Amino acid sequence: MNQWIEVYAPPAEPKPLLTLLQREGAAPHAPCGGRGNCGKCKVMAEGALSPMTGRERGFLREAEVSGGVRLACLTLVCGKARACPLPDGEQVVLSAGVLPDFCRDRFAGGYGLAVDIGTTTVAAYLYRLDTGAPIAAASCGNPQGAFGADVISRIEQSLAGRQSELAGAVLGCIGSLSGQLCKKAGIAPGQILRAALTGNTAMLYLLTGREASSLAAAPFAPDCLFGESVDATQLGLSLASGAQAYLPRCIAAYVGADMTCAILAGRLFAAKEPELLVDIGTNGEMALCVQGKLYACSTAAGPAFEGAGISMGMNGGTGAVDHVWLTDGQIRYSVIGGGPAKGICGSGLIDAAAVLREAGLLDETGRIPQMDETASPYLTEQDGMPAVKLGESGVWLTQKDVRALQLAKSAICAGMRALLHEAGLSPDKVERLTIAGGFGSFIDPANAEKIGMLPRGFAGKARVIGNAAGMGTGMVLLSREERLRSEALARACRVVELSGNPYFMERYVEDMLFEEPPKG
């Protein structure tokens, strides 16, 4: 059960509840950055609070209103109050996976910490340095989500003077995960002799407290791409005295060190035939290897796959609908943890769209029919717009949710096509598609292709390798040779800019349509 947090603002100078909770390090996730657009920052709250507005009420169900739930960003504190963030589902921890063969450094003993700082999730892995064996893994939501779901929102908050809060939030999270790992392994933090921390470029800027204005405006030329070791204590980590923390080299402003590590772990650079590596998430980073040449780009898929902007969206934790299918015309589903459904995560969203297309409840433009147009027990209305019930789960998708999915899946598919176009390659020439990332590990490639998130024919070429960024971070932790290799790979990558790219924009519009469902 989450704890109640005491907050205060002078009655003459009321402040948003979200801001006060951020200062306490106890804020709920606010994907829209506190703009009052997503309705996700729900908390239990009481005390000297502003009256509920019609706008706030529009995001809440009647049971929530009567139960004392408020939206933290739209609620002002006008004196003494207290709030309790609603409990999240327990997250699924993705293991470090099996690292490919590589030359490890020689150690007499001790432990190493590898951390993948994702925009949505932070994952940490503990390794034995003498054997290179993974000992334990843990993850949690990135607490910077309280400042916005996307990196742009967080950069804006950083430039508005909240740099130290953003750095402190993620360092506190890493410290907590490190403590969990030490407890699992029965060791003290002082036995961790070195660390490696990866993330996209913005995440590393915010971790280290660097001024991030170079990431906020064209020409997006960062003054630091990392590829360096820093003192772990000075960074803010509680490890062994003198421990160093390595920050892998980023490729560009919006193709980060996480993609460098993914390329390393997936051995993309060694592909003998054309191969695509895609991390399907908020930032949609991807890379292509053709005849030894590397191309990379980032496409703003947005946070829909992480549950933001979806009416009943949530992360891939307990209570999330994670898979949906049709059996004898009936919509069936599974829930993480096996209990009642609380919402739907990204893998369930992709499955649901494919199933609704197959069932004739979505047309190629993504339109849900009105209840009087098609006879179906699954059609309903929510907030005055068409919606579809996912079986008996109590979870639904609205027309607005489908539109958000279309924007996200189109960005991924158009990004792949633009990368191939830059390399002068048609999609049918790709021999293998490698899907990486925590979210990518749980999607059904066949359904992703059915909804047009993957180019036609790619599902049969797909392999899923899990958290490749985390795996690559483990490799640079354990091997100087792999660190040097990763830095060389990052420098060699040709970055394809999608902003203002006419081919990408053309494909982005076309790929919003859904593929025709298979016959028979």
C-alpha cells in the first residue's frame, strides 16, 4: 500500500498537487507533463484542496470521484493536505538474457552493476565480475515519468530549473534497485566495484545533470555524446570507494547509448545479410546493417505502447490485459498475474487491434462502427464516442485510443521504411528483423504485421532478443574490448534524420491505415 504524503502550500499562493508531490519524490506518473491532457496522475487526496472542475471530473469515473480520487496536475493545494498515489501493478522484470560470446576482462572477484535507464522503465542487473554470471535483476518505473512521459517534456522541465530534481529522481530509483539486488545476492553495496549505465541521450543528460538545451532545438547537436567513465560517488551512486561508472557513447541527439548497446548485444554489425534492429518503445530507435554499413534513426512513436494516452492504458504490470485473440467469434484475453483486468498494456493493444480488424469492428481507416451500424455485443460507447469491449474483461478501447495506436504504429513502420529507403533497399531484401526492448519482448510479430506496424512479410523474419540495451550494458561493464567496440560502432553509424524527411512523412500518412485482414 502506498503511503500518504503530507503537503502544504500557503492559501494565498496555492500550488499544483503534482508539483508538491514531485518535490517529495512521490509523484504519480504524469505522461502529459502536468498539462491536464492525459488523466493518468490519479491520487487519493484530502485536505485544503481546490474544488473539482468539470475538466478534472471528465477524467474520473463516478466511483473515483466519490472515493476521493483527484488528478494531481489539476488540483491546487491551498493549505495543509495529504495525498496517496494509487498503487501500480507490479512490473514484469525482464532478465538480462544470455550474452553473446565476447572477451571479458579478468577480475579476482567483486560485483558489477549494469543499468538501462529507459524513458518509461529503469532496469538493473547485478553481475559477478570474476565469472561474468548474472546474479539478479530488478526494475521499476522511471520516476521521471512524473515530469512527463516523453523526453521533450523532461528536457523542458530541466531547462525550467528542475535539473537537480530530475537527476535526483532517477538516482534515487537506481539506488533503490541496487539495494534490492544486493539484498537478493546477500552482498553489501560496497562490494560493487564498477557500474555501467545506458539510456537514450536525454536520459544520460538528465542523469548527469548536464544542461540540455542542445537537445531542445535544431540542429540538435549535443555537446556531449559520452563514451566515458566517471566517479560513481560523484555521480551520486553508493558503491565501493573509487568505483567507476561507465556511460556508453551515444550515436546522436535522439539515437542514444541504449541503441549503441543494443547493436552491440544483437551483433548487428556482424550481419552478413541486411538486418534491421528495432527497439519498439516511446522513442522508436532502430538501426540497419547493410554490407557492413550501419544506419540509425529515431522515430517519435509516443507513449501509447506504454499505456499513456489510452483511456484504460497501463504499463505491463499485474492486472494488464497483455494478449487478445478470437475463439469461435468470441473475444478472449489474458491478464498479467491472472487476476481481474485493470487496463491494457502495449502488447494487448496490438493484439486487440488485429482481433478487431479480423472481427470487422475496425475498418482500414481505424473507424469503429456505431452501435446501430453493426450488430455486435462488443460495441458500446464511452464519453460519447464509439468504443469496443474486450470480451468480459471490463476493458474497452475507444475511437480516440485507436487513433493514438495508429499514430504510434505508423511512426514505427514509416521509420523502418525510411531507413531502408536511405540505404537503397526494398523491404523484401531484409533477411532478418530483430525486435528488442522490454515491450518488444512481449508483442506478437504476426499481429504487429496485421495492423501494419511492421512491413508485410517481416513477421516471419522476426526474432525477439529481449532487453538488448541491458544486455549490451552488461557487456561494456565486463569488457574493455566491448567498450571500445561500442564507441567505434557509435561513431560509424550514419544517422538518418526523419524530421522534415519527405519520404518518411509520405509513408507516415500511408502507414496509418490498417492492413487488410487475412482471408479465410
